Amino acid sequence: DWRQVDHAVRVAERAAAECPGFALYIGRTHGRGGDPLFSMERGFSNLEEQKPMRPDTVFRLFGMSRPIVCASLLPLIASGRVALLDPISRWIPEFEVGRLRVSRGASTS
């Protein structure tokens, strides 16, 4: 429903006045992949260097990744598509023992 996209854009535009930069991405679900239905970037990814936000900007979420992952997984668990006790390597092969690398100084918690 494009009204929801329009609403998301308006909310993002208002938020842009209060943050250095943001990216909004609306994509397909259920494995269809492909190009995004809608995306936009506003502001800066680095204020000191005045680097503009780009579609490939990497966001460092740090402690926010857990609640985001949990909120994303709940509907999948409720629908039976993911089991709570599934090993993470079933869905992310890089998490197989011996394949995950942590860079120097990175936190693993």
C-alpha cells in the first residue's frame, strides 16, 4: 500500500531535521529479492567530513542490534518458519564453528 510508503517518507523527512542522516529502504518480502520498492537517503553519514548518506552506507548499530533482530524474528517464530532453538548457522552459514572472524578491538557481546 503506497499510502504506508508515503507515511514512512513523511516521518523520515521530519526525523531528518533532528538527526545527521538516515536511510529508508522498503523492499520485497518472502524471498522475492530484487530491487527495492522504494529507497531514499538524506543527510550525512559523517558530519565531520560532510560525507553524504548513500544507499550502501554501513550503519553501526552496536547495542541496538539485539532488539531489532528480536522484533524481526518474533513473527517468523510465531508462524513456525523459524524455531527458537534453531542453531544460528542454519540461517547464517558464516556462524558455523571456525568460520566467524572478529576484527581487532571489536566487541563480541
